[in-house]
Amino acid sequence: MTAASATETVEAVFRIESARIIAGVARIVRDVGIAEELAQDALVAALEQWPESGVPDRPGAWLMATAKHRAIDLVRRKETYARKLAEVGRTLEDVPPPEPSDVDDIDDDLLRLIFTACHPVLSTEARIALTLRLLGGLTTEEIARAYLAPEPTVAQRIVRAKRSLAKAGVPFEVPGPAERAERLDSVLEVIYLIFNEGYSATAGDDWLRPALCEDALRLARVLTGLMPREPEVHGLTALLEFQASRIAARTGPDGEPVLLADQNRAKWNRMLIGRGMDALQRAGTGPYAVQAAIAGCHAQAVRYEDTDWRTIASLYGRLAALIPSPVVELNRAVAISMAEGPAAGLALVDALAGEPALKDYHLLPSVRGDLLERLGRGAQARTEFERAASLTRNERERDLLLERAARCAP
């Protein structure tokens, strides 16, 4: 095996297995920062040894064993060796941990890592960066590129996140039943935000960042397997499956945005829609489940004209009751405009004009421009589209809004 091919193999295997390796090692050292360093040590060892010895039959297991052995050596060197040895004795003997006595006491290293990386003690930005680093397997450079942030900024964010977890003494564990709902909300929010940034990029030259969508969807599927009895986990997974099914139709040949009404639905991924419907059957009645039901309505419409807008408007009403938000109300106004006419939607949008949260939100004038255009008030619509274009930080979206402004009759 050549050095180049060995390097490619090692990097590919590590990308797939890194989250499980870090999780397995973190159970021994109880520190995600140290666990990541030891996993990187195992990566370096593979890069040194595999070109000569060849790729092992079970490369992931080789990396895991190497990282765990280094973790054990580290623990042995600690002054608190005796106490740590008692805690990790079963790991040292390669004996799996005992089955939990309580069915609610989920004992899974990967699940522990997810709950640790998404701990509420961290800011949302830190949780996202740390999750993508530890669970998504992304490099600091890749995270910086995805979020259009300077690489040193992202690196510092990740370092500070690890330090914050250590300083706060955050245990490497799944929280008990009393805390789990609150902590699960944080986990779901991080996965949701990662997907949304990929689905509609906040800024930059690209309308979509499919790699972020793929990472988020993979994390949601992993979480579904680890927590099959949590309805909102299924709700989020269903929502992401439905949204991901439309990715191929959301951009044109040159990467320009294609709005829902203009999308070629033959490009929608029916397999992902089927997976979304299956997950929706297991979802409950929480916010993610309701959003998944809305996405499911769109997915089931063969043509844009077949969309059940009345049901969607009703679902947005339920969502507003669960999580009151001006953004939810704006979406409800769009659905009502499709079900009852643009005048009905415009009245609701105008009522939101004074909301502080929507002051610089580009979709408010964008929606208003669309409704005014449908009402034949071209000059006003043009002004709204131009204002929306001035507020967005995404170049592709800005171009789309300016095109719509130019098409409006004076």
C-alpha cells in the first residue's frame, strides 16, 4: 500500500468512526477535550503504521483500541490512578459495562457525547461548533468555511467550549429523566440549526450547503436509533427527511435559488419522503412533529397547485400555540394568503410590521412584496423586494430578490 492510499484510507475511516472513538475514550478519561486529543493520537499512529503493515481487517476497531490503550496509559499516569482505576476497571478488562438497572438510564457512549457537546452551559454557537467537530467529524477549517467565520475564531470557540465543560465539571453522562427533556431540547436545537444553515445559508455565495444538511440528518438518524422512545426525536428526523428530499430541486443549473412554486417535483427524493412519513408516524405532537407535518403536506402534493394550504395554515396555528413566535406567524400568514387570498395574508403581515424581532428580518419585506405583487400593486412590491435584498447577507438570495424587484411593474 502506498503512503498516499494509506492516508486516504485512514482519513476516510477516521471521519466515519471519530465520534464513536471520542465517545468511547471520553468514558475513560471523562474529558471530551482530552478524548479528542487521544483519538487524534490514534489517527497519527495509523498514518505511521498502516502504510507498512496494511489496513487492518477492522480499521475502526483498531483505531478504537489504540485510542483506548492510550487513554488507559494516561489514567495510569495520573496521581489519582487508584480512584480512576476503580471507575474504569471494567473498561481496562475490555468487559462491557453492565446493563442499566433502570430502563430510563440510557448507557451509550455516543449518546453521552451528544448530550455533553450540546450542554446548555455552552452558547448556541459553541454547541454547534463542538458538535460538528466531535460528532460531525468536520475539521476546524471546514466549520469555518461552512459558517463563513475566520478559522481562528472557530478554533477559539471550540477550545473555549471544551474548557467551559471542564471548568463547569459537566459529567460525561446522559442526564437523568428529570433533566433529560430540557437537555434534549438543546440537542435537538443544535441539530436543527445545523440543518437550517445548510438548507438556507445565512450568508455567502451559496444558497445551499448540502454537506451541513447531510451531517445534521445523519446526527438526527443516530439520535433516533439511540432514543427510539422520544417522540420529538422522530419529529425532528421526519422534518429533516422531508426537507432534505427537496434539496436537488432547490437550485438551478448555476446554483441560483428555485422557489417552491417553481421546483421540478420529479427531482424530489421519494425515498427520503418515505422515510419522513415513517418517522412522522412515530412522532408526537411537539413543535418538530408539527413542522414535520407541514413539510409532509408539501411532500404529498404532486403539483404546487395541489398543496393543502388550509391544513398547513391550521398546522401553523398549532405551532404558534406551542412556540409563539413572529416568524411562525409570518409563515402562517403566507399559508393563509394561499388558502384565502393575498389580501387576508397581507393584513396579518402588516400586523407584524412593528415586531422588534422582525425589524431586520429580510423575509418580512420579501413576503410582503410577494403579496403586494399578487394584488397587482407592483410599485409597492418592488420597494419591498429591494428592501429585502438590502437586508439579506446571502448573495444568491439577494440576486433573486433584485430580479423579482425588476420584474415588478412600476
